[in-house]
Amino acid sequence: MTLVGIIMGSTSDWDTMRHTAAVLAELDVPHETKVVSAHRTPDRLYDYAKGAAGRGLKVVIAGAGGAAHLPGMAAAMTHLPVLGVPVQSKALSGQDSLLSIVQMPAGIPVGTLAIGKAGAVNAGLLAAAILATQDEALSQRLQAWRQRQTEAVADEPA
Ligand code: RP5
């Protein structure tokens, strides 16, 4: 069963959000990827967010850039945890995306990650950590992933 829904506002976000999908694949977490735009396909967003919990999803990860309404609008329409990834925009280097996503008024949270690739990777890791609280095998895979990362850090820069 698919556990994590990765949505993004445009196909142009895939270059960032593919890093979320990649880390979830590494951790063997079943996930799906969809283009769902808050302003270009609002009905698609409504259907996706309203249906997410009923389809068995446990976490939604939403990446968007610019005036990035997608994570907040998704969070407004599902009780599942929503993680937001600010995509690095051309005009404002993702500062617009970050502020749009992080400054949710009290009552509807969006767990906001860093701008760009780092945020996309960390959204995948955070979703896995959330799921791992109820899944010991995944917890072990996540801990092993972190251990490999630790071991890959060189002692010296060159
Ligand atoms: C947002 O507008 C998307 O999330 C994307 O980051 C940004 C630009 O979209 P495109 O014009 O590249 O489709 O909705």
C-alpha cells in the first residue's frame, strides 16, 4: 500500500522533488508522485487531499515554488501530516517559496523543510522517521541509512 504521497505544483518541480522520491525508494517506503497545482488544478488538489487518508496514505509531502500555496491548501483538506518543500524559484531563489510555506497561521501546520534539494531529501527522511515510529523494520533501515552516511564522511578534505 502506498504510504507517502509526493505532490508538486508543476513538472518543473520534479528536478527538486525527485530527491524525495529517491530517498524514499532507498528506504523501501511505498510512495507515489503526482503533479497537483493549487492554482492551475484546484479540483485535482481538492480530490487528492480529501482522498489521501481514505486511500491509506500516512504522510503527504508537497513541493512548490513562488507563491507556494500547495502545502498549506493540502494541509487544510487532510488531517494527515503535511511536509512542505520550498522549491528554489528563479525570481527570488526560493525565499518566496519558503515564506509562503512556513508562515502558516496557527491551527493548520505544515512541517516546512529547507529550500531546494536539502529540503527534498530531508522531507523524505522525515516522512520515513514518522512512519518508522510504527514500523520497526523501517526504523532499522533508516538507522542503517544514517550509519552509512556517517561512515561516508571523510576524515580529511582531500
Ligand atoms: C508553482 O509555480 C510550481 O510549484 C512551480 O515551482 C512554479 C513554477 O511553475 P512552472 O511555471 O514552471 O510550471 O506553481
